Amino acid sequence: MTVIEKRHLLVTHSDSSEQDLEFLVLVLPKEGSLLVGNEKLTADGEMTFTQADINNGNLKYKPETMTATSDQFVFEVSNGLEALRGLEFLINIVPYSLSMSVQNFTVIEGGQKALSTQIITVDTKLSQNQSLVFSVKHPPTFGRIEADN
């Protein structure tokens, strides 16, 4: 579960308090749930929250599938007099762990071998657009690992 903070979603109006800025969710996320406090927003129930809810850390997103990498919800926000309509909030879902495929390889004594995508593959759509950092927990028994800067 992730808290949606005001650095992610912030609406201000010079004549309105954070409590007066009300968000109405028009289309709920498909891959997860929005919660205000511990209450889940549902199509047949409450579909609103305020900027105060966001500022106080009460708006949360909870992914409900293990395979989704993104989600979104559509909303409008109003101060009771004016409204911003047809807004979308995009959510990137980062998995807790990544599935990897690793191939064994052999190096002739005195030789070297580059670790490439043919040897180590991360099985996720997320890794296509991200840099991944690997850490070596146990060094090889024979030989060494060198970084190619």
C-alpha cells in the first residue's frame, strides 16, 4: 500500500481551504483500490476525498494484482464554485521483487567474460525503461568480478 502525498497530487486555490477542495473520482483504478483512511472508495459508495485527506496522509493506493505495472484513476476537483474536470492520475506500480533468469557460464583460466543480458535477464516490463543495480552478496570462490566503467 502506498500513500499518495501532496508532492504527488496537490491542488490549491487562494480563496479555498484544503478541506474545501473536494476530489470526485469518476473512474476508479482497475488494478487496485483507493482508500481514504481505512475506507475503500467504491462505485456504489463514497467516491470523494479532500486535499486535507491528501495533506494528512489519508489517501492510499493498494495494488490488487501482482502483474500490473501501471494504473490510473480519473477525477475532477472542485472548491464548490469552480471545478477542474477530466483529470487523470497515473500510477506506476513497482513490484516488491523481480523475477530473474540466470545462465551458468565457464571462463577459461586467465580469461574473462562479460555479464550480459544473455546471462542475466530480468523478467519484467518495468526493467525495460529503468536502470537496475545489482549487488553481489557472495563473491566468486575462484576469480573476481570487475566493473566496466
